[in-house]
Amino acid sequence: MNTYSTPAYGPGSYGGGGSGSGYQNCMQMCAASYGAPMMASSSWSAPPATTSGSGCTHTVIVAPTQGVLRYVPFAINASVGDTVAFVWNANKHTVTKSSELAICNKTLDMPFASGVQNKSFVFTQKVNDTNTTFFYCGVPGHCQKGMFGIINPPNALMGSNSSVSGMMPVMASNSSNMTAMIQYTQMATANNTMAGNWGGSIDMSGMPSSSYQYMLENVMYTRTFLAANPEVLSADGVVNLSSAGTTPLIVPNDITAAAVNSSAYPGSSTSGSPTTGASSSSSPSTTSTSGARSLGSSSILASIVVVSLAFIL
């Protein structure tokens, strides 16, 4: 398979306008609601697509630009024999295996760690099982601000209480900043239903409540990234980063800028810091753990091919 691909969680059809036109057209509406829009802060060129003899290579961008503490895409599905390649686009970050219940702590269960690396570094890991695997940036403070990701996340029914799509309105009802970020994401993905639904079926029930806010932020950031680069998202929901060819990919500012802008915009109903509803607004758990939760691949996960580049689980 000669593509980098990511999973399409949830229903929807491709509605992109090419070269990020739908995303750019949305900026006028976003500016009217939230003040200064979240324009592209830099660009990133995808590496050429590759394959290996034993499976696909999936690419994950480590920090798409300096100051944006995200992995893109946030979640991927990979089969046994695939390779996940982490490509650094900013300085001083790590990729370190963690646990679902202690996301910001290195696990002792078949651990891997890249060490602190800089732009253009590539860290590869081969997928040896389909268990849910969490990874995070070990630079102090980065994971606590939401810099973590998932390989083979568990799925729930779209709209169920424990799914990302079901959790968003609950979180919005308790946080004006979360409301602003959700509304911004909805406007940014208005012309691309597939991007707007990405990640909606990820199951959050096994995660600590302190991580809910950051989980949703990561999903929303990936959605804005896909909306800004519709050429990498196919009609069947597969993300192919190499389909952009030599055209640099647009890297949006972090999703949290929407909350900042909305708070500063006159007449905005949003204010205060984000909360996690019934849960604490603290950062993802840093309690030490000896291993990640083992989850077998469901038929849904097994049928979806995900992101690119490097992961030896």
C-alpha cells in the first residue's frame, strides 16, 4: 500500500474544496465570532510514501510547528507488521510510551523512548500487536498541556456517552472555553464533513477524567488540520499525507487559540479557564504505572489502516 493513511472515525462524506479553500473561506466567519482567526502558522512537507515488506508505514507528525504541542494525527490504527514513523517538525520533543491510566508517565511494559530530538528526526517503531498504546512527549510540561497520542484506540458507538462525539456537548456545557473551541472547529470543518467527524467514535471510558479536556483538544486539532488540507483526506475517510505531493501542508495554530480569541472578543459569552465538567481540570494523570491497558483489536479497528512512520511496540 503506497500511501500514508489515518483512520476515519465516524460517518461523513468528503466535502473539501481543494488546497484548503473551505478552511480559508471559513476564516471570515471565525473572525466575526472570535476575533483574530487561527491562520496557518507554518507549513510542513510530507515525506514520500513508503512501504515495507511486512506492512504499511504510517506517519505521525511530532509538533507540526514550534509551539504547537500536538501529534498529528492524534490517533492512528495500525495492523501487526505495520510501522509507525514519527517525524519531528519542531525542536525538543520526545515520543515515549505511556499508560492509559498514567498518560504522562513512562510505562515499564515493553517501553520505548526516542529521547529528546529536534526537527527532521525520525523515530520508527514496528507494530507487534493491536493493543491500545499511548505515547507522550517527555519534555517537562508538554504532556501536561496535552501532547500525547494513541495507537489503536478503542472504539465506541458514535454518539454514545463515552465516545468523543458524545462527550463534547457534556464538556461544552461545563466550560465556556471548550464551547469556543468546539464552535471554532465546527466552522473550520463546515465544508468537510469527514474532517468534522474524525475521531468521533474513540472511546474515552477507560481514560482518567483529568485527561478528557486534552483528549478532545487533540481530536479537534486534527480535525482543523484535515480541514486545512482537504487533499490528504479521501472520500472514504483515509488520510494520505503524501497525496499533497510537493505542496507544503498547512499547519493551523493550536486549537486553544480559539478560546483565547473568544475570551478577548467583545460580546463573547466565553470566559474563564477550561474545566472538565464533573472531573478535575488538572493535567493528564502522572501517577506511575507498570504498563498500558491491553485491548484486543475489534473488527472495526482491524479494518482501518492508519497514520505513517515508526513504532516498535
